[in-house]
Amino acid sequence: MTQPNPSSQSVMWIKTPQAIYSANQQDASNGILIKGNTIIELVAKGQQPTLPYDQVFDASNHVVMPGMVNTHHHFYQTLTRACPPALNKKLFPWLQTLYPIWAQLTPEQHEVATELAMVELLLSGCTTVSDHHYLFPQSLSQGIDQQVNVARNLGMRATFTRGSMSLGKDQGGLPPMSVVQSEQTIMDDSERLIKNYHQQDDLIEIALAPCSPFSVTQDLMKSTAQLAKQYDVNIHTHLAETEDENQFCLDMFGLRPLDYLDSVGWMHDKTWLAHGIHFNDEEIRRLGENRVGICHCPSSNMVLASGICRVNELKAAGVRVGLGVDGSASNDHSNLMQEVRQALLIQRLRYEADEFTHLDALELATVGSAQVLNRGDIGQLAVGMKADISLYKLDEPRFSGSHDPLAAMVLCGAYKADAVMINGQWKVKDGEWLAGDLAELMDRHGRAAKTLFKSAGY
């Protein structure tokens, strides 16, 4: 029977889940209590809530887990999925093929790409997103502002990184000159975004993110580190994704990627890196000593044949390791639950079957990713944590005959959440996005993708 709740603020008991993954080994077998935007009690096996409640959500047919955290993406790339000119190419030629297409990006296309990517992530059970937007054609000077508005409208938690490219083709870099910006422009806008949006509400954080060693100058990397330290924000970049990048750094700077990172003042615990594949043992030790974060992007690494991240060695050294879907032009989806399965499978090619488990894969997408973003309030189910929760049903043919619900989530290939809560508010129920018309969004997005492709001369 539902107990009366004397408080003026409603309390919900998510009751008796089929299975629960807390990401911290705390027992919440009989559910969790939520008040406002916060978890206020975990109910252990065989126990009843000790606190009063006035709402019940029956989770007896659900697997319950923390809302997942995506730590690396490029939302605009949802417009160039399965793009014919870029198929079956390695990273550098892949980028060189797509840069001229992306250079035509308009504000309207960028906005709908952001919304589509975030809703796709949400439907997979992701509640916190991070986007690395580094592409700023002349018409897109307010690109991060657009993304903040979309996130606030959706009610999703987000870390938006003010990316940048300052080293164009004429200066020895990879991107065309039409999408590079001056260091002054980049730094001024970075400071503006931090002042306007960083932690100004419960949803939005800003980080700074020069794109990569082959698209920015050393001076920009140093200036970014200094500005980030001034405002105490995180910094992010791509690093050690391919052997080609290693060679580029040796040719351009006379340094391997990690030595280059160290030389520009980035070796500390406010830094997280996308990919982090091609590090040697000594470099992994240094990364761990400095508590640098790594975002593992398994699908992208497979599509571009970049290599396999050494997740276990990184974690053993003290590196914070999380999960990301990466850009939808190299994945080509924005489904973080599918990425959990991909992480398990690719790591099994590096390690023995008992050395990387389904629980290890789930950890990457939850508490691991939260640690990468230096967030202590999300990524696990515990008292005081934000009420960001995802619930899944195992009611499709792919799950029939399964015995361990958490293992089935990963091994049988869960991909769609049945219900998703952010800050104590339902965003998905019965597998449906509650805040908009998904078919209408897809129609707008599809038309934008065709227009972008056509504007590039295809």
C-alpha cells in the first residue's frame, strides 16, 4: 500500500525492478526513492522504504540503471551518415573527403542535427551528453549557443565543448582554410561561452576543445589550457587515434602525441581525450599519474580501422575511462546502449573472456563516463545523486531464453530504453519521446542532410 507523504514535494518509489545496476555495488534490489531531482533512498532486497512516498512506478518488468553518459560526439555529423564519397577510407582521407561537405553547414542544419542526435541518445537511455563541435563556417558563429538552447528545450544534461580549428591546409594542417578561425576569435568566443553558460543552470557545462594536433596550433593549445585553468573548466581533444596521427606529430612537432600534449600544459585531471588508442606502456603510466581521462569510442575505431583502446591497462594505471559513440559519420549511430555491447566485443579481441565483462562495459557508460567529465553527481544510483535513470524491458525476441538480465542487456543487444528520467522528470515512456514528434524531427533532419550534400556539389 502507498504510504502518505507529508512533504509538499512528491516522492516516487521506483519499485521492485526485475534487475538493477547501481554502478557502485550498493544494494537497491527493491528499488529507489526519488524526491524532486534527487535520489533519496535505496531500498535493499527484502526491505521496504523507510521514507514516506506518494507515487509508485512498478518496475517489476524493467532493468533499472543510471542514465548513461556519452563523453564524445559530433552532432553535426548525423547529416553525413553512410556518406558515399567517404566510405571505406582511413581517418585522414576520410576527413579530407568530408571537410568540404561539412564546410557548407548552416545554422538551421546544425540545430536540427543537434536535436536529432540528442533525442537518439535519449531514446537509448543516455541522459548526459557531450558534444565536440569544432566546425565554425562563417555563418555558424553561434553554434554552441544553438546547442545550449536545444538541450534546455529537451531538458537534457550536457557538456558542450567549444571546439576549434586554427591550423588549415595552407599551414600544414588537414582542414580547408574556410573552416579555420584565428586564435583571437576562438579565445574570445570560448571566454564568452564560459561566462554565459557554464554551470548557470542545472543542465549545462562548457568545456574547451581544440580539435586535434593536425588542426590546431601549439599556441592555441597553450592558450586554451591557460583560459581553462582561469575558469576551472575541463579541456578536451582527440589524441592517439591512429598511427598516422603519431607520425604527423613526429613530423610536425618532433614529438609523439603525448609528449606534445605535455609540452602545451594539458597533462592534468581536467583533461579528457577522445580515443587514446596508440599509447605505449610508459605513456599509459604518465596518463594515470596525471589522472587524464580517456573516452573509448569502439564503433568509430572499428569503422575507421583505427585500433583498439587498451582499456584495462589505462584503468589499472589510474586513467579515468568512459564511453562515447563518436561522430555519426564514423559510427554511424548515436545509440549509447549499442556502444556498450560494442565495447564488450572489441575488448574481447584484446583481453581474455574473463578479463573484460558485461559489467565492465556498463561501468564505462555510467560511473566511468561521469568521472571522465569530472561529475560526482551522476552516473550511479546512490543517495544524493541526480535522479537520472534509464529503464529497459527485456520483452523482444532477442531476449527470449535469457537468464541474467544485466548480461542479457549487453550480450543480447538492448538498444532502446522503455523509460528515461532526467532530474526526476520523465523524458521517455513506453519507448516514446514525450517532448516532441519523432517522425517530424526525422523528416526535418533528412531534408537538411540532403540539402547539405547537394550544396557540396553531390
